[in-house]
Amino acid sequence: MLRLRNTRIGRALAGLKRSESGATAVEFAIVAAPFFYVLGCICETGLMLFTEYVIQNSVQEAARMVRTGQVTDSVGTPLLSAADFKESICENVSVIINCDSNVNVYVDSATDFATLTDDMEDPIDIGRKTNGDPYVPVYSPGGALKAATVIATYDWTFSFPFMEFLGNVNDGGARRIYGLAIFRNEPFGS
């Protein structure tokens, strides 16, 4: 062993043993991948929550049109088609997501809130079914003084792997986010 220390190779190995010059690079290499993964997951979750906020705001704006009688007359005859109503929601949402085929809209009404909540679909069920069948839209905004609800849903598909714990549709591969408004229509019309 003494002989190895006196040779050139022995001195180089002893010098590497004491050297700490590359320790920071090695530590960064170990920590970088998990750090950037967690940072990406945080960014994606923030973007998903911001998208949900934008959908909620768009639903509130569209619900105001139903509530004030811009969508139906006083007896409930639609003045605005379901596609046009969806377009009013998509005006704000399309800044963030592709609204045309990915957003589903549900509009329903009843004589009172008890009946409305009994008949109202769960927002998780509003959208493409797990077997791939498309959602059949419901569009019944109701007339004056009717209890009404407006729901818009969007399926957020995760970009980062292992985020299935946030998923609630497609076997955890996506999260159905939604905006919801429940209200009573104003006494519009004559």
C-alpha cells in the first residue's frame, strides 16, 4: 500500500479521495429530476385550477343571460339555440382551451329548487361517457321565475405522468372540471 501512494496513480487516487470539487454537480444531478418534475406538476395543477376559474366565470356570465330573460321568453320558449348559448360560454373559455368539442353545457329548469336538484345531473356525469359515447346536451332554460341551473364541463388531460390521483374520469387519466350556477329566473317578460 505504501508503494501505491508513492506512485503517480496512487497520488492521483488519493487526491480524488480528498477532492470535493464535483460534489455540487453530483448532488444537483440527483436532485434535479425530482425537483423539475414536482415543479412541472405544480405548474400544471395551477393551470388546471385557473382553467376551472375561467369556466366558472364564463358560466356565471352566461347564467346572467338566462336569469334576465335574454335566452327565453316569459313562458320558456328559447330565443337562443343551445349552440348559440354554448358559444356565449366559449367566448371567454376559448382563450385557455379549445372549447368547440371539449366543453359540454347543461342547462335545465324546474318550478322550484327541490325539483331542480332532484332532477339535476351530477357534473361528473356531464361529458363524454367512459365507454366513449358522446354526451347528449340538455337545454331547457325555463321561463320567468323558474329555478334554473347552468353547468359547463371540460376534461383536463394530464401532461405529467403519475398525476392520476387528481383524476376523476377516464380511469384517472383526466379530471372533469366544471363551472356551476344555480339561480331563480327574474320576472322578465309580460
